[in-house]
Amino acid sequence: MKTLRGFGSDNNAGVHPEIMAAIVKANIGHVPGYGEDDYTREAIAVFRRCFGEETEVFFVFGGTGANTLSLRAAAQPHHAVICAKTAHINVDECGAPEKFSGCKLLDFAAPDGKLTVELIRPALHGVGDIHQVQPRVISISQPTELGTLYTIEEIEEIAAFAHHNHMILHMDGARICNAAAALDAPLRAITRDAGVDILSFGGAKNGLMYGEAVVIFDRHLAQDFEFIRKQGAQLASKMRFIAVQFTALLSGDLWLRNARNANRMASLLAERVSALPGMQLTQPVQANAVFASIPPKVIPALLQEYFFYPTENPGEVRWMASYDTKEEDIERFVETLARLLDQELAKGPAR
Amino acid sequence: MKTLRGFGSDNNAGVHPEIMAAIVKANIGHVPGYGEDDYTREAIAVFRRCFGEETEVFFVFGGTGANTLSLRAAAQPHHAVICAKTAHINVDECGAPEKFSGCKLLDFAAPDGKLTVELIRPALHGVGDIHQVQPRVISISQPTELGTLYTIEEIEEIAAFAHHNHMILHMDGARICNAAAALDAPLRAITRDAGVDILSFGGAKNGLMYGEAVVIFDRHLAQDFEFIRKQGAQLASKMRFIAVQFTALLSGDLWLRNARNANRMASLLAERVSALPGMQLTQPVQANAVFASIPPKVIPALLQEYFFYPTENPGEVRWMASYDTKEEDIERFVETLARLLDQELAKGPAR
Amino acid sequence: MKTLRGFGSDNNAGVHPEIMAAIVKANIGHVPGYGEDDYTREAIAVFRRCFGEETEVFFVFGGTGANTLSLRAAAQPHHAVICAKTAHINVDECGAPEKFSGCKLLDFAAPDGKLTVELIRPALHGVGDIHQVQPRVISISQPTELGTLYTIEEIEEIAAFAHHNHMILHMDGARICNAAAALDAPLRAITRDAGVDILSFGGAKNGLMYGEAVVIFDRHLAQDFEFIRKQGAQLASKMRFIAVQFTALLSGDLWLRNARNANRMASLLAERVSALPGMQLTQPVQANAVFASIPPKVIPALLQEYFFYPTENPGEVRWMASYDTKEEDIERFVETLARLLDQELAKGPAR
Amino acid sequence: MKTLRGFGSDNNAGVHPEIMAAIVKANIGHVPGYGEDDYTREAIAVFRRCFGEETEVFFVFGGTGANTLSLRAAAQPHHAVICAKTAHINVDECGAPEKFSGCKLLDFAAPDGKLTVELIRPALHGVGDIHQVQPRVISISQPTELGTLYTIEEIEEIAAFAHHNHMILHMDGARICNAAAALDAPLRAITRDAGVDILSFGGAKNGLMYGEAVVIFDRHLAQDFEFIRKQGAQLASKMRFIAVQFTALLSGDLWLRNARNANRMASLLAERVSALPGMQLTQPVQANAVFASIPPKVIPALLQEYFFYPTENPGEVRWMASYDTKEEDIERFVETLARLLDQELAKGPAR
């Protein structure tokens, strides 16, 4: 097995040892399934300590499930979900949100992946027009899929706009811990307290094996969620093994340590690669993603040694740092990259 | 935490130590996500050794996901799925099959949970009538939700009927290993070779932490399955941790050891409880489930000590043996039950 | 064109002359589309005079549309709709209700097509169980698809049960006028006043060209109905031509005259055919349908001369009288039938 | 009733007298429902004379129904439909296409409402990527919602691109007759012969009361269409009354006379209004739509006298000519407009 630590995605990493230890420890005897067990109750309590007692928490299998169920809970099929063109729900979930919620996504181009009130205001044009889907949810990703961050004030502004117009604010927090670490703010401050109504809380990209949580602050949205989760095929039978991972992540500071490391490593990677000839960052590095332009011919050679995703923009690549990225991983990667760039540049410009 | 081994469900058990060891062992370095890794390739190869090289295998998170995606792959929304009234897809998946496939389920009452050609033939009445959904899939559970088994000949007969009428045979094999063990037949003999076209292969009820497999024998059904899985929110990012569990289960005889133990323990439990006063088996015990009638007043007291599910028939209960059930667990359970029955019977009949 | 008046269905008839006259009269100049015109406002006012001022009315294209949208407005995809096995929504709409509402239908066998509280009470078993769809709507057809009628008291009893259990009562009134005529009761008395929350009001089977109305008494269900109608592709652009048909039908007594004729002709037909040798009524004739058993070999010969539907019970047929059925039509039909029965009986019993 | 002929929409007009005469004439006796009648067979034959014998034709109630069912027949839920941002399916059907087909719409901005191969080529980027919906249908409107026309060559080019990439070309022909009239080409030449696979053939905007046709040239798409139509609640019971309208429209040259008049009147209207002070055409007038910019303050005053739709661009309006528009209607309208412009301009510029 080839298991070199690279920068393909933060979900290419394995499971943090403390998470794995929690899983192993919970593997004892029988407990009821489907979340009717004490491990799950404990994990929910941990979330409530973090986000407030009024919080409702539902564990699901994965991130697409968390997003899709959130939208289904918040919107009817004649509603619309406002999102950025680059949003994961818009481009990376194979239409799961539309299929399961029945809603239309209204996407808005944002160069840095961040919605603004200014940008999305035109979506109000069709409100009340029976021929048009009715805007009901604004979904933002924090950090965005381009590695950028909303400030708390920016979230608050969107939340105020949403609520003023009877809409719900959903946050895709697949990497929410990286955002909190980068903003140096408590998880609650950048979500519930900033006006978020329903949050997809990511686990797998911050050291978990599997499992995400739908965290609901507007309790109306939680009313039928148990049924929605089951109907969405996201109810785990052996729920304890998801629950204990979240307890391990959130009861202490593991979530923060992991996220900080990933963010710091991304900064370092950005610093190192942007110093190389022919390389240029294409997005500010605010969390754990590095977007960069690269001589296109280098990409295939680099892919031979490291798995990663070119973006749909020719000559642009995405590299993600992870909770387990080490400085030595960056050194090795940068060396390889430098070598390939050298070889390419030696050939001189294409004629 | 209360972790007494009981008979609530085979998914109340934890993870078999060999499975857990495989998970821990795979937790090394980085590998690509979403099944593009060597662990997943290996697991698929193991399935193919078991079911034939032409087999397509897709890992998903859970059993409802496996069933729901299978039906979606096999049927269009104007099609119907024929199943038993007691089928898991009909009564225990909160409408997930209908929601995701768009299909209608045509259910047929069967006292032992087993469909027969005779029973379902009336479903052909509406074929070609544009006002009616068109039968397209027959879904059988092996073993059934009532703990009974189809013989290979019975499966073959249904398969022949299905194929003669241009239908597809789906098998819900949430406990398929228990069926193979009970029939003393290879997994392939009771599925592919008996005419099954698409199989939900269960893992969690036979010692896995999470993960099921959709195993496709009719390759047409596999054509777009990767997209269907993603759109159904059943594509795991860290796929390796599902894959290695199946490799551990199927590459040796762990699947069989686990299933045999569960079946044997169910037989023993059935033998012991049916000897108690006031107790009577209500279904033949052919795999790892025991259905029994019990003086209704004993149920609440027993539930104080053991978690289990009463059925919707008053005075009937379901008990499941598991891969990790031990004889001592049965002794303890039977002692408790005997004590409660004594207490109840001492009160004399209700007037 | 072969246009002999027969008994195939009340929708085989054409358009009542008064309805046609109203259509022709409305064909003048331009008016806004999609119901924003005075003709539509007038028709809604006519409905409100009939059913009460608080009534919300939405015109749609057809009966399947009316039923499907009603269920969608009343239920979420994790809900269930309780209905009779013979309900039109269950067997004659090609899964449209499931497809559009996402709901599961829970059907109950009723020999006369009528639900009772006793019959449907078991549907409450799964309330609150997250693995099961949650009963939310009871749908009854008045008259039933078997030509039988609910008394007002029977409707009230079902309504009370529905409301006590937080459910909504939907009535499929494809032939609601026939029911009111047969019960000699105002339309309001057998719907709103009896506890119905949402009604599919049929037009095409009582002399209209096309068009049905969803009539909503529980205003919560009307909240988003305009969007649901549009999304369900049931919003007519030239709405005035549906509206004026309903105005013509309901502003005077045309609805009653038409329905009474159909009912009376069904009675007469039943009387006449049941007097023939080998014929026997299989359902009480309470509205405009006649169900009868007939020597099976006569069916093909009769179908040569008259279009009609055999039921799925061998040797049973359904004949419908219409608003335009005349006594002479019955004479001619009965003569034909008598002749064919004679011929068949002359052959003696099959050996 | 206010029935002044204006320019709000071509569906604000009533029914052409020849169409109405055909309806009235068909109102005789009984015929089987749901299209099993000779009137429907005749109408289908008329379509086949027009489009070729291999054509499959399915009548539906309305345009949203025709589009929605077409997409459902052509695509699976994990597929995508490529369309212009201004497409009716994208902005004016309240999400019906997504809801019924389950597909995602990928919309592309086109200033004149016309797709080009260049514009949509980026949609191929995600082909084969399991995280992304797979492009399967290209849907173009002819004429477009902005009143512009594709040339035959332009359609051919898109069709070639579609077929080369295993996609299907759908044409929303709500005003297809206007397009054929404007291009002075047979209906077949701008559809089937240009590479269109499935066509929504509009009736209501060219003089029909109600009814559209789904015309299928790629017979694979027709295979299950009868069931799809029924499940989509678009199957009319008294089908003859849709059928005879199309027979009246297409068996002679009524379709062409109607369309030519509408197109000619739009040209005249455009010529007249563009000569007024402060008015400017914003799209070329190629069929029966006129888009113009107008001093915004005039809009409310004009709306007092004439119903029409402002577009979502401030100060832009859409006016549609109809089959029954007369020169005198234009004179009256232009007089009114001129008067209001005068009044507004007399006030001088806002300060």
C-alpha cells in the first residue's frame, strides 16, 4: 500500500490516534442501536456544552448527508437555496441536495467563494411570483471551498439579511474547526452566535474515521429531523462509534490542536511553494487550503508522485494540509515540486 | 455505561476483534479518498473471489442505503417493487426506498415473511395498464425479517418468475451470512447462482462497525451506480476503513464463524425459552432470530433488564442472537425470564 | 368516429351544453393568464358561496393533479397517507402521489371500498417510531371507486379520528356531486361540515371538458399552494376556460341535475341488468356506478359493441352512468347484453 | 369583464374561432378516454404527416408539463440539463423540472437567450467525475424567451455537439410555430431535421384553449412515456378535446397564419414604439416578442391601462403580439404609450 502523506485532501489522512483509542475503548458489550445509547447521549451533551443547551444534534454518516438533510429540513421543494457557484452542495455532491430536498439551488459567482448580501440580493426579485422558486435558505461554507474565511461580522450581516427576509442560514462546516482555529474564536461564536440556524459540523476532515453532525440552533428545524435522517439513509445502527469520536474531538481541545496544525501547515506550504519559480497563489490562504497556479506541464509529473486535484481552471491546483501534516512532509513535497519545476523550466518556453 | 450482552438486535453488539484489528492496521499515512485506494481494490477483489469475477461491488454506509440505492438502480419512478408486507424496506426504512427511487412498493402478506410466486402473481394484473405502476423489481429478504429462510430452490423459482416477466430480483441480505451458514451453502450459491441480480450485503449485523456492500450480478445495473451512490449520500470519503472490514470478514472464514455462532445461539435460546411455561415460538428458528409469544405482562419487567423489541403483535417478542453471544448470556437471560414468568404466573390469571 | 353513448366511464361523455356555452361565451378579447382574471375570481366566489367564505380554491387540470397536489400540501415525505386498497390514488394514478409527495401510501383492504376507524387504527402502531413513516393524512373517496357512499356520520367519525391523532382528512371527490345528490345533502354538508380538510372537487366526470378544483378548508394547507400547483405543472395559462365551467356548474343547479341523472340512470341500469340471467350485482348501487358479475365469456363479445372496464376480479365488470345517459341508452345496452347472454347460455355450461 | 386586447402575453388571447369550432364539433356522444379514441389517433396522424412517420406524439395539459416530462424521459436524477439562464425551465416553472426529473439544471448566461457550443462546452468538465452531475440534455428554446431565434445551422451545431457527447437535444417549442414562420421553414426542418430529439410543441400561445404536445424523434425516449405522462398528472381523460385542437391547427395552415400574424404585429409594434421618444429596443425582434427599455416612471401608468410584464432589468418591458393582434390594437396601444411618455417627459428629468 502506498501511504505517503501528501496534500490531496484532508480526508486522505487516517484517524487521529486519540479518536481511534476512543473507538477501541467503546467496543465493549452490547448497547442499543440508532442512538438510543449512553455514548450518544454523552456526545450530544458535549456538543451542548460547546454550542449551548438549546442545541439539537443529529449524527450522520457523511458530509453530503449532513448538507442534504439540513436543506431538506429547512426547505420545501418549491423553495430555493442560495449558494456560491463554488459551493460543495452546488458542484461536488452530484445533485444530492436537489434530489433529496427537491429544491433548486440558485448559485452566485464569487471570486473568493464568499457570498455577500450585495451579491445575493437579486435572488429576492422573484419573491411572491408563483412562477418562481422562493428563496428560503442561504448556505455558506466556512471556510469556503476556496480556503477563504468569512469574518464573524460578514456572517452576521448575511444572517441579518436572511432573517429579515424570512430565510434560514445554513453553514456547511465541513472544516468548521479550521475556521474557528483560524479566526481564533470559539465554535459557538462563528456559528450560533453569528446567526447560523443549522450547521453541518464536519468530522472526517479533522481526524475522524467517519461521521458528521447536523447541529440545529433553530429548534423548529429539528422537529421531524429524526425521521428525515432515517429516510435519508443516514441513521447509523452502531451509533456509539460515531458518538465517541465526537466526544473525543470536542470534550477537550483535540479539535483545536488538529485544526491549528492543518492551518499552520497550509501557511507554511503556501509560503514555500509561492517562493518557487513559476508558482503563484491564486487565493489567500486563510485556513488549510492552498490554491496556486503552476506551469500546466508540471501537473502530470507531480501527480505521478502525489495525489491531488487540479481545479477546473487550467494550471490551477488545490493542496490541502491535514491534522497530521508534518513539516517534513512539506519539505519532501516542495523538494519534489522544485525539481519538477526546474526540469520544466530548463526546457524553455513552448513554441 | 450499561453494556450487558442481550438479545435486542445483532446490531447492538460491537465490532469483532479481528475486524477492529484490521481497522487499526489500516490507519497509516494517506491514501486517496472515495474508494480510489488499494484497500478498496483489495476488498473488491475479495468479493469477486467469493461471487465471481463479473461481480460489481459498491460499499455504502448502511443497510437502508444499500437497499435504497439498489432499488433506485433497478427501477424507474413509474415502476413498482414487489415485497413482503414485513419487508424491512416496507416497514423499517421510513419510506426511504419510495423517497429515493420514486417507486411504489406493492406489499404482499406472507405469514412467514417469505414471498412465493403464487402470492405475487396478481401483481402482474396491471402490466401495460398506463394508470398503474409497472412491476419491475421483486425484493426478498434472506433470511426474512421473521427469521425464516428461503431454500435455494425457492429463490430459483422466484428468480425464474422475475426474469420471465422482465423483472429484477433484489435480495436484502442484511444477514446474508447467517443464511449461508444456516443453509450450509456458499454465499454465491444462494445469491448469484440462484438468480439474484442485485444484493444488499450486510456487514454491521455480522461484526462490522459500519458499512454494507451493494453487490451487482447484472452488470447493467452497475452502469451509473457510482453516481447513484454519491447522489444518495452513501459515498464514504475514508473508504479504506469500510473496505478493510470486508476484507477481514470475507477473505477467510470469519463471516462463517460469526454467522454460525449467532445461528447456533439462536437455536439454543429458542430451545431454552420454549421450555419455559407460557412461552411459545411463533416462527420457526432458521437463522439467528427467535420470535416467541410471552405473557404480555412480563414484557415491561423484562425490558427493565434487557433491551429488545416487542413486535406489533400483542404478546410477541423478537430476540436476536449475535456473533458474540455466549452460552452464558443465554443462561443469564433465561434465568431472568424464568424468574419473571414465575412471578407473573404466581399472580394467577387476570380476571 | 364511433360515438355511441355507453357505460365505459362518466368521462367518456362529452361536455354538457351549458358548460360548452359558458366556454364559448368567455372566448372574447384578452385577459391576464394564470388565474389573475375576473372569470377566475368569479368562479372562486361561486365556490365560496357554496362552501363558506373561508374556503380557498385552486383550479387544476385534472383529477390526478388535484389528488397529488392535495397530498403534497398536506404531508411531508416521511409521512404516510392512509387509504383504501381500491383508492384511485393507490391503484389508478401510476404512483403519482408517491412520486410528487414523496409519501408512502398505507392501504387497507375494505370490501366495499370504505375506510372505517376500526380498519385503519393499526396504522397508529408506528407513531413516533423513527424507522416508520408517520401517518399524516387519511384519504377517502366519496363516492368510493366501488360506487358506495359514506354517510355523513361515517365521514364525521373518520374526521374525528383524524383530528384527534393530528391527521388531515382528504376527500377524493372526483364524483362529489354524485355523492351529494345521492345523499340529498348540500355539498358543504358532506365535506367541510363533516370535517373534511381538503377536497379534490371533480369536474370532468360531471359534464366539464377538463378542470378540477382543490378546495381547502384548513387554511394552513393553502399557504404555499400556488407554488405547489405551479411546480406540479397544474397551473393553466388560460385559466378563464376552466373557471367559467365551474361557474356554470355551481352557480345554479347544473351540478345537481347532472349528478341526479347519472345516479338515477345507474339505478335503472342496475335494476335492468340484475334481472338478466347470470347477472348479479357485486356492490350496492349508491351513486352512478354499477358493479356486476357476468358470465366471463360474454365480456369479449360485449366489448365489441361497448367500451367498458372489466375489474381485476374475473367475471366482474364496472359500468358507469353519466350526466347524459338516457333511458334509451340503457334499453339499447340491456338488449345487447341480453342477446349475448342468451347466446352464451344456449351453449350450455363449459365442460 | 375587462377584455381589451393588449400585449401582456400571447396566452392572454382567447381561442381561435377555428379551434373553438373544432372543439364544439367534437362534442358528440361518448368516446373512450385517455387517448384511446379516434380523434386522438387522427391528431397523431396529423403530427406524423408534419414530422415524419417515425414520430411519437403525446398530448399533455400545458407547457410546464411538456417540458418537465420531456426532461424526465431524457434524464436520470444524477444527470444535468444544460440551458440558458433565461430559459423558461430555469426561471418560470417554479422548479418543476428539478422536482419531477430530479436533475440539476446547469444554466449559462447568454445575452440574447441563445446557447452556443462555445458557451456550454465547460459543462463537459465534470464528465465522469462521480462527485458531479453528468450532462445529459441540452435544452434550447425556439424562439428564445427573449424573442430571438436560432438559425437552422445554429441548431444543427448544438445538436452535433450534443450527440457527439452522448447528450440529447430538447427544444422548448412553446412558440415553435412562430419560429417556423419567422424562419420561413417547415416545422420539421427546424426540429427533427436539425437534430432535435424531443420537442415541447406549444399550442396555447398560438390559439389553442389548452394542450401541448411532446413530440419525440428519438424513439428510445418514448418507450415509457405513457407511464411518465400519467405519473406526471398530465394525462387528460377527455383527450379528444385536446386532440381536435391540434388537428385544426396543423392539418391546414392555421398554425402558420396565426404565427405569421403574431410575428408581423410584433415587428410593427417594435417599429412604432422604437420611434417614440425615450424608447429603445433591447433585443432584436425576430418572432412575436418585443423587449424595450422605457422611462421607468411610465411603467406604472401604462400598467393601469394594459396588463404586461416588466422584466427583472429595471426599465425594461416585454410585450408579446398574438395570433389575434390587429393593427388597430397597436395603434391604440402606441397612442396610449405616446401620451404617457409625453406627460413624463414634460415633467423634465428627475433631480
